[in-house]
Amino acid sequence: MEKTLNKPKKRGKAVFAGNLLTNEDNISYHLGRDILMLWKKCDGSKTIEDLKEIMNTEGLEREYSSEVIRTMLGLLQEKKLVIYSAAGAGL
């Protein structure tokens, strides 16, 4: 099934000094600092390209491609930590 939404919005909450992400089912995940940083930027108003640009300017000492951002968002979506909030091109 093809995605028709492309602006991810975070769900759940960060706990234990922000090192764990907990979803609505009260399941916690430690996903690493790159994914945590991306999750914090998902406010429902940014596209994948926006997130890529933000991660490349504010991010760690790495270069993030759109494909890497999509993969990270896919993991967050699988763990019920992001939802998609606006119509567009999709993942």
C-alpha cells in the first residue's frame, strides 16, 4: 500500500532524560541519537526534504540523504512513534 502522506508528526514521548521513546502502547525503545534527533523535529509541518535539510545543518557529523531519512522515519512509524499528517508525495 503506497503512502499518500509525507509530513511526519511525532507520537509518544521521550522519557529517561530523553534517551527512550515511548509509544501510546507504553512500549519504550532506545533507537539512538540520530533517530531521537529526527523524532524531535517531526512536528507535522515538515516534509522529508525539510527534515533532510535540518538534519544536515543541525545534525551530527554525518550527511543524511532523503533515503536515510525515509528509512529512519519508517522505523519510527513501525514503532508507532510517528504518524503522517498532510497529503503529498509520501515515503
